[in-house]
Amino acid sequence: MDNRLKIAVLLILLANVLKKSPIYLLLYFLAFAFIWWGCWRSIPKLTGTAMLVGFASEIIGTHFCIPFGCYEYVNLKPQFLGVALFVPFAWGIFSVISYMTAAFILKRGWRRILLASLLMCILDLSVDPIMTSWDAWVWKITTAVNWFGIPWTNYVGWFLVSLIIFYLYERSSHTDLNHSIARLGPPIYLLEMFTFALYAPRSVKTPTLLAFLTSLIVLVLLTVWRLENEGRPDTDAR
């Protein structure tokens, strides 16, 4: 592995150890700088697209209850236009992790966009219960069908916003990731899911553990499928 990618991995490991600290964001973006230096030249475009689209969707969501449902930010500060400034950075980090993971499984095309969007939703199976347990944001309306109090509309919203992010990125970028970068995706993704479960408050241990197990099962099955189909004609190419 390239030394720059080794440094990026170490920074991401440290970020997950310090997940409860604001330095988590800084360490991840430093890691992304080394990944960019290590050949993924369009990673700033994906990060920027995710932050802008994610921030715009949160502004719309907090004011009009679309597309996630009705909620508001409370204890998570600072805020701008009613949205915690931490949130667009989180959209950027999670989008990169999910896309790297999907790129390891699928080479190109609409199925990779769908998979990356699904992985974003699985991440939020952990994120939302944790953040609502801290009253970082609160849900004004909870649907009859919900994930430990989180309305199902939230996950539809996450999927749709993620689709927009990854579609815009793939339409505007050269997206064939170097294999040495793409293969980092699954372990980094699982590390995120594991540390969410590890650091989660006791009150939300169950949803975070279930989310981690879901991510583990999905990625194991998809990796087995990828290895079995390796070398076959690429049916995902545009």
C-alpha cells in the first residue's frame, strides 16, 4: 500500500478512536487529503457535492418537513439557518465512505449509485438513534412504522438525497477508483459501524448493534458475490 494511503488509514483509525471529539471531523478530512494525494483526484468533488446537497436538504427538511419528515435541531450547535454545522461535514464523510465501499463491490453504473445510497441508509440506522438520544435533534412527528422512534420517512429521505449526491458526482467525474483505494472502503465502513455501536449510549445499544450486524451481513454477502463474479464481463458499465 502507498505510504500516503497508510497515513490516511492511520488518521481514520484515530478518528474512530476519538469519535466523541470534534477532532473526528478534522482527522477524517486530513485523511481525505492524503487519499486525494494518493490518486483519487475527484474526492474533493464528491465531498463538496455531498456537503452542499446534504446541507440544502437539511435546510429544506427543517423548514418544510421534506424529504426526511418533521424535525428540528436542539442541542447540536453551532447552527446556521436552523441546521447544525456539523451535519454537512458528516454528509461529506459518510458519502465518501459509502461510495468507496460500493466502488469495491461494483465497478460502475447505476447499481453502484443504488448500493452507495443503501449503505448511507444503513449508516443512519446507527447515527440517528444516537443523535436523538442526545437531543442533537428531535423528531416532531413519529410514524407508526419506525426504527426505534425514528420515522421511516427519514430513511426514504436519506436514500433519495444520497441518490442525488452520487448521481451528480458520477455525472461530473471520472469515477474509476484505484483498487488500492476502493478496497479500503469495506473495512473503513465496518469500523464506522462498529465504533458507533461501541460508543453508543446504553439506551440505544440495541439499534446500533443491529445496524452493525446488518452492515456486516450485507458486506460479507456482497464481497462473496464480487469474488465469485470477478473476471466476468462488466455488466455495470455505462
